[in-house]
Amino acid sequence: MTSPIRERLQSCGKTQVWLIHKLAEKGVSVSPSDMSYILSGVLNTPKAQKVIELCGEILDETEEKDHEHTASCG
């Protein structure tokens, strides 16, 4: 089963690497392998839960900006 975060990344045209960089901008360091484990549910620690929460916030912001851009261009 695909994670909701991965589905949202795909619908936004973004990658896990992009998301890792966005997390780093918020002060959270995650390796690509840990990110994969977190998104697949293999890694379920307090940090992993925080990463999932921040990923949701980052994607909310991105989807909102994309929606505003699309609405203003239409």
C-alpha cells in the first residue's frame, strides 16, 4: 500500500528528496533511507511521528500555494 504522504508528493509533482530538504529548512534532519522507512511505516519512533506531522504541514502549504496559483491563472 502506498503511503498518503507518497501519494500527496506524487500529486504535487514533488519528490522525497524535495521533502527532505523542506524538513531540513524546518530544522529536522532525515536521511533518505530513514525517510523511506518512515513513509513505509517500518520506522515508528517519536521522531518518525514528528516527521510525518511536518510532512503533512509542508504538503498542506504546497497544495494551498498550488491551488492559489491555479485559481489565479484560470
